Amino acid sequence: MQIRQVDFPANQYIQEEHPKKQIYLHHTAGGPDGVRTFSSWANNKERIATCVAISGKGRGCKDGEIIQGFSSKHWAFHLGLKESTFQKHGVKYKSLDKISIGIEICNWGHLTEKDGKFYNYVGGVVEDVIKLPNKYKGHQFYHNYTDAQIESTRDLLLLWRERYKIPLTYNEDIWDICPRALEGKAGVFTHNSVRTDKIDIYPHPKMIEMLKSL
């Protein structure tokens, strides 16, 4: 596994170390370039980022390339947690960003079909499309996660299981609000596990197959 390091401002993440218990899978809702993803994060003031992004297919991109801006030992605000979500599920609020690692997959997310073409939420045409067996959060068409992106996700999960002893057992409850995630239980989750307003990642059949194989 090769990881490409990029310069990322030290003031855009928190250089504290906390025991890592969780991994969250995200997608960017943006273009394929992981380097550009970090460039955009470098300009925000909220220290919103994940330590890695995985590029997809696109001009100037290497499909599946892992781009790293800072060490997985450190952290940034990648979850956008809301106290009301914890309260609704009877769980005491926890700062999960500190104890978790995020993977950001470069992907446009859900798509809209019109006249035989598929459009992302900013009106761009997307050609690499997957139709899910069933609608997920109101959408059946999504920008495809590439095989290379799924394989790179697998490599990172295995690396962090070895390094931080995070269990990788697959559980079906990660696609919606998951009390286990809110409680800070160890494991692999999606952004949907802690946010009702998110659609990342979506249940791609090959991604699920990979997660089950770990």
C-alpha cells in the first residue's frame, strides 16, 4: 500500500493523541481529486478534515490513491456531531472526533436521472453510475465507488486494525443512526451512524462485500 503525503497546515487539525476506537467512512460529495480535497480543507477555519482521502477516476488523478494530510494519531472535526442526536437516543454526548479516524472517499454521492443522463447535486453530469437494488435515503442512483477505492479502503482498515486494535466486524446497523457509535463503542461505522442528514457512505454492494470479508 502506497500513501501519498501532502502538505497540510498544522493549524487545520489538532495535534493531540487519543486512543483510537472507531473508524468512520465518508465520501466527499465532490470531485475525484484527493489532493484538491485537502486544498479545500486548508482554507476552512473550522478544522474540518479527515487524515486521508482516496482519489477516484479523473483527469490528473490516480484511481484509488491514498492521500494523507496528517497522521491518524491526531484528529480534526470530521463528524459534525449534534447533541440532540445523542439526547434522542438516550446517550450522553461524547466527543467522538477525538477517538475516531475518518476515511474520505472522493465521490459525488447521490445522483438524479434526467433524459437518460445522471446529474450530481451541483448539476454536473456523472458517467460512472451504480443503481442500488433498493433506494437508500430516497435515492437509487449513486456515483460509483471504484474497485480501486474500495481496495484502498480495505488496506487502510487492515492497517488501523493492526495499529490501533480496532475491530472490523461488519454490522448492518451502520447505515442509520447507531447507538453503538454514539456510545463510543469500537468498530467501523459510516457518517450515517451519527448523523441523520448525511448520505455517506451509501451501501454499495461491493463495499459491503469487502467489509464482510475483513
